[in-house]
Amino acid sequence: GNSVTQMEGPVTLSEEAFLTINCTYTATGYPSLFWYVQYPGEGLQLLLKATKADDKGSNKGFEATYRKETTSFHLEKGSVQVSDSAVYFCAFQKPGSARQLTFGSGTQLTVLP
Amino acid sequence: GAVVSQHPSRVICKSGTSVKIECRSLDFQATTMFWYRQFPKQSLMLMATSNEGSKATYEQGVEKDKFLINHASLTLSTLTVTSAHPEDSSFYICSVLASQETQYFGPGTRLLVL
């Protein structure tokens, strides 16, 4: 069935470190892929997205590339900041009329000064 | 994107009472909205898809008579938790399906049932 597997956390990094959060998906067809971020006590904010193979989504220094061959959409940032501390969710949207999102389990990131 | 608000942001109620949560799309006319719930340190679970002018579509295992959804206009969907019990305590989040098939989320409503 359709699912998203996300790197388990928590992840703790020092400021300016390199970040990778792995995400792979299982889906039929060609889903759209998303990364959302959730700050404590808040809803989800769209961080970036990609809608077709080899697309690269980017925002606020974060990047992720839609890799069809490895069914992956790993999130990366070259230099994290304390303000990046949050929970990150990978998600995909099934092609077709449902337009529902399937979320990964979320990865807690803590960046230490 | 779309700007989405929820009201209230936090509510505490007694067991057996009903609670209504509003989700508003402030700058986009939303034909479709979604309702999710999130338990602590867990991911979001889709509860139902709310379609303007028609009945909501509920996910398997979600009681439609307990979680009443009304999407009477293109900017407002409401979720009413009827006869709430402590196990209904959770973080409820709505989203709007906006342009380019992208969902934008509200800030969430934390419900505590005593």
C-alpha cells in the first residue's frame, strides 16, 4: 500500500552543522512530495514541495530532490540554525482525485547553540 | 499560499459536552478542506475530507456521528465533537486545499476533555 517512511528522531545537531532527514515513499503512480515543518504548539507549515521526478524543492536554505529511481525525497540543509528546531514531516499526495496527504511519522530536530 | 485560521486555539470542556471548532480560509475560496487529529509526538491522522455544499467523507474508523463536519461556505468548515470524552483530547488541525493542489494548514486547536 501507499506509505511514507521517515528517518526516526530525535536528531540533535550543533548550530551550522549539515542536516539530512531521510524520506522514502511507496506509492503507485507519480505522487507529489512535500516537506512540512511544525513548530511547538503550532500547525504545519509548508516548507517545500516537488511534483515530478528530478524536481528540486527549496525554501529557507532547505532542499529536497524528487528521486523516482530511489523513491526518495530527502531533506537537506547546509547549515542549520537554532531557529530550525522543530518537527519535520515528509508527505506525499496520491495522484488522482483524492488529493489527500499521507504523512511520515515526523522527525524532531533540535539545534543547539 | 492560503492563510488558514482556527478557533478556538485551545478549549477545555467537561465530559459529555459538545465542542465546535471552526476552520476559516482567510484568502482563498476553499471547495475542499481536511480535518486531522494529532496525538502527542505522533503524526497527523486524516479524519475526514470536507466538501463545500455536500457531506463530508470520513476515514475508516472515524465515527461520523461523533465528529460532525459542516462546510457551509467556501471559507468556513466546522468540526463538532459531540458528547466529548477524555479519549477525544487531542490536537485538531484543519487544512485547505488551495491552488496547485497544495494543502495549507491552520494553527490547530488543542482540546482537553476533563
